[in-house]
Amino acid sequence: MRLEGKTALITGAGSGMGRVAAVMFAKEGANVIATDISREGLEQTAALVHPTPSLPAGGEGERHGNILALTGDVTNAADVESWVRAGVERFGGLQVLYNNAGIFPDDDRSVVDTDESVWARTLSVNLQGVMLCCKYGIPEIQRAGGGSVINVASFVALVGCTVPQDAYTASKGAVLALTKSLAVQFGRDGVRVNAICPGPILTPLLADLFPSEEEKLKRLNRIPLGRFGLPEDIAHAAVFLASDESAWMTGTEFVVDGGITVNYF
């Protein structure tokens, strides 16, 4: 198993890409500290990591790794600090920090018509949340002798968009800049810091944005591989960055986008 002996804190693990990553990390042998603002979502994730099917007498269910599910707000320093502390107490250390939590508000548009409250909340979750997790997580990774920080950015941090979402785009661009700064600061301590830049991922939100087949095909024509991404595509990249297979990678923009950012027309 590729993550055997590692403990990973995953934010936004109650749904979507975070849930898929939590399950995949556990299958690869990691202890998982799963965090989210939604208790119900975390319970569903934990059930997937530790299923309890009907068993014959004396049998054991299929269990992948260990999971510690903790609720809280990624923008709240006390919550984040408590996640790290509880995880280290439970599993003995921290080797991987996967900053996945983020929001994409419906009313995030151009700077000229986006409300300031939308701007502030988006940057609070998408940027301050990453900062706080690094603030409390990186010292524990240093104490563990090194490890991996994985920040989820976005392909929109690399290219412009005719349908603007400026708060989201700005927050993800800042995540890329922070990733590079942290990589330089903590590389000598064995702490690798990389960013994943997902392309369009097929989620209910994305499906709602393009309700007609015509609109969907129009967007798909921009993607050389001819499909939207899946949460699994991003989780596979995260497992690689969390594992020792990426031991000589830091400060990178790991673009997983089906080729959309290289398509001029």
C-alpha cells in the first residue's frame, strides 16, 4: 500500500473530492483525519472507509485504514488547531496535509458586480483555510521528519475565463503563490508543498451550470480528452503527491485538467 504508515489530514472530506480522497487514502493504508463542517457528511464518509456489512459468524468486515472524523470550520483557527492536535494524539504524528476544502459561490462573478461579502467569504475559506491548516499542520509534519502538503488550486488560476468567477479565481491564484513560498521555506525540513490544479470536475454544481446538452458539448469541445474530470482523477493525483513516489517534487503546479489549459481554440 502506497501510504502505509502515514497519517493524512484531509479538509472538506464530507463530500465530493474530499470524500473520494479520504476513502482512497485509507485504501492505500493511511490513517485519515477527515474534517468538514458537515457532521452528516463526515459520518457518510466514515461509513465508506469503515463499512459494516452483514457478516457470517466470526467474520470481519472489509476495513481500510483508520479514520478520525472531526467537524469544524476551516476558517476558525481554534477548530483547525484542535483537528491537528486530536489527530496527532490519536495516530502519533502527521505526515500529509491535504487542503481540499473550498467554496464556489453561485453569486461570485466579475469584480464589478460581486458583493464584497461574497469576495470576503470566498477568500476566507479558500485561502485563509489553507493558511490556517499550514500554520498548525506544517510544524507537526516537521516533527514527524518530513512529509507532504497538497493544496487544491484550480486551472482557472492559470488562464482567464469568459465566465468570470473572480473571487474564486483570485483565491486559487493566491494558493499557488503560497504553495511556492512554503515549498522554499520548508524544503530543507523535508516538507514538500505542491498544488493540484483540477480542470472542470463533474459534480452536481457543474451539471446545473450547463443544463442543456448543447451547453455541455460546447464546454466539452474545449477539453482535448473529451470529458469532464471525475473526483477520482484528482484523488489519484493526491495519492501520488502524498506518497514517497513524489519525493523529489515540490513547489509544483500539478495540472489535472484533461488538457483544457493547453487548448487555444
